Amino acid sequence: MKSPLKAGRAALLSVVLLVLFAGPASAATPVVLAAKPWHYWISFVLAASFLGLLLMMVVGYIARVVMLKYGVKVGRKST
């Protein structure tokens, strides 16, 4: 049985819901910033890790799927 939601629509829906429900949490941001907790630095590490993973996934998809679709071979040359 096929799902009525496709993967792209489900991903878009989850992002929209995340943005909508995260709005009330932003009201407490000035209080948190004034406190300056010791673990604030981890946000930079997590954000950089997420962006790196996203970049690797895009490059991997292009290398494995898109380039092969158009006949471009990637990898070691056989002798």
C-alpha cells in the first residue's frame, strides 16, 4: 500500500511544523543569552557538523547518482 505523502512532502511538512512550534521558544532567548551558560559553544560544533554532513550527502548523491545517470565514471581507473 502506498503512502499518501511522498518523502519530499513529508520532509517539508516536518520543517514547517518545526518552525511553527519553535516560535514560542524564541521568546525566552534573551533570558538565555543573558545567562551565557557554559555549554553555549556546543551549538557551533553541532551546526558545523550538520552543515558538513549535509554537504557530504549532496556531493555523494551527485557522485553516485547524477554523474552515473549521465555516463560520468567516478573512482579508480582499471588497467
